[in-house]
Amino acid sequence: MRFLVDAQLPPALARVLTEHVTDIGPGDASDRDLWDYALENDAVLVTKDEDFRNMILLDVRSPAVVWVRVGNTRRQALIGWFEPLIERIVGMIGSGDRLIELR
């Protein structure tokens, strides 16, 4: 499984997912560019951006999206919270979930 980490999340989170992460390039890619890239490369979008949730509701084809719904937090706290969830996230995506909301 490949994860595509959106620009609002720290690069350290991408490093936690190093065996799964792919990179689209500049952090200023548009939402549509990230969406299309994820579809073309069968990648899971990891984001804090609510726009991707809305796109899932409006688009017939969608990549899986992990929507991180925590407020601003220190990088280490975010990683400490996220890392134990990775196995569960992978299982949910494997079961066909397209939107995984993490609070």
C-alpha cells in the first residue's frame, strides 16, 4: 500500500510511513493534481484537508483518503498518535473503506 502525504502534514509523518510513501513533488500541488496522482498510482491520500472528503462525495472514482481531524499539534505528538493506527488504517482500506476519518 502506498501513502501520499498532503502538504499540511509534517514531513516527519511521511518518514514514519517510509516503506509505503510516494511523493508527488512540490508541496504546492493542487488538490486535483494530488487526487489524480493518487488514482493513477493507487495511492492513499493522507490529509487534513476537508476538500478531499467533499471530493469523495462528488466523484464516482476516488482514491482512499485518510482524513486527519486533529487540531494543530506538535509533530512528535501527531506521529505518536498516528503511528499505532497504521495497521488498522491498512486493514480498513483493504476492506474497501474509501474515507477513514481519524479524530
